[in-house]
Amino acid sequence: MPASIVRVLAMPLFTSLLVIGLLSWGGLQLMDPQVMPVRVVGVDGEIQHLERGSLEAAVAEAVDGGFFSVDLDLIRQKVERLPWIESASVRRVWPDTLHVNVVEQVPLAYWGEDGLVSLRGEVFRPERLPQLPELSVLEGEDQNALRISREYLRMRTLLETSGLTLKHVRVDARQAWWLKTDEGVSLHLGRREVMPRLTRFVQLYPYLKQQSGSQPESVDLRYTNGFTVRWQITEAQVNLNSRTPEPDAARMAGI
């Protein structure tokens, strides 16, 4: 084969190899964090409780690579581990920026003494609890948080129909329910037929107030055909008596 023909055939092959080599070299250069480092981290989303410094620090800790080589999924997972974050997404913005969009947890209530429970029924424990006096307190096992949260919303709505504000819910290890209202009424509901028992109390609550002239203090609804009531003692009631009535004798009523 003539040399001229060999040269003609070899030129396209050489050119292709050269292009492939340049592209490979360029790709390696772009993947080098020293060539195109990430210089800016932008944060977007409504943030009320999470400190932006904590978020930026979490992103910076997870950044391991340049603009093209950085692992966006790893950064997202790192951000979502922060207590106040419900979800996050991360994207690149040319030429040196990462844009992080976050959705913050919305607290439904306090969870015990050291945590919060979100509207989705998820328990999270930030380093510092915010002061949110409008929130109620829920107590129970973490794995039951979703169920307790849902029942709390139903109970709160039901009690509001009678003018009572639910402020504290506790579900013990035996799954027995105890409620406390902002007006000082304690309700013992037991483990079974919790909502029917609470409904029965709400239906009779106006009658209880009318009959006694004072607010019930403690109501035990763990009975098949009724419940017991312990009444609050007002200052006027104390002044009308020469001595303090015995609690069991004077403040208990069966219905």
C-alpha cells in the first residue's frame, strides 16, 4: 500500500485519538477540586428556627471535590440529618456555587422535655428548644408519635367545642391516655374507647359546670357506665367553710 494512502487513512485515526485524549485530560482537569473549587454556598427556604451557620457548616463538611465532582446526594443527606430539616435539595450553579433549598420542620407540639414533634408526626430533638408557649406537650414512646399526634389533633378539636384548650397529653407504657387542659381539668381516659369516653365527657361538661358552679379538677372516665369527678375549690368556696373539706368526701361526684 502506498505511503500516501497510509498517511491519509492514519490522519483521521490520529485526530480521533487526539480529541479523545484532550477530552479525557479536560475531564480530569474539571474533576480536580483545585481547578474548579466550590466557593459559594447559597441557602434558600423559609428558616425560622435553624441557624444558617449550622446549615452552612454541614454543607461545607460534606463538600469533597470540585464543582463537577462534588457529591450532591451526600450533601443532601448531610443537611437532612440536621434536626430542624424536613427535606433538602442541592444543585450546582455555574461557575462555583452550590444552591441548597431546605424545608424546615413545622412543630406541632413539644415532645416530652427535650424534643418536638412535627406536623408529620416525626420526633426531632434540636440542641436548643425554642420558647413556643402556644404549643402543647405530648408524651409517649417515639415509635407512637404519629398516632399520638393524630389523636391529639382530634381531641383538641373536640375539646374546643366545649371551650376547653388541650395543653398536655401523656400516653404511658400501658397505652393509657391522660389529658390536661389549659383550664386545669385533668382527664383520665384509660386504654380503650378513648375517643368515645372523651366525647361523653364533652357532652356532659356543660351540665357539670352548671350543677357545681365550679370547674371540674379531675375526671376519671375509666368506667363502663359513668365517671367520677373531683371539683376545683374556689376562693369563695373556701371562705364559706369553717374548715377545708376532706377531698374524698367533699370533692368527689359519681355520674
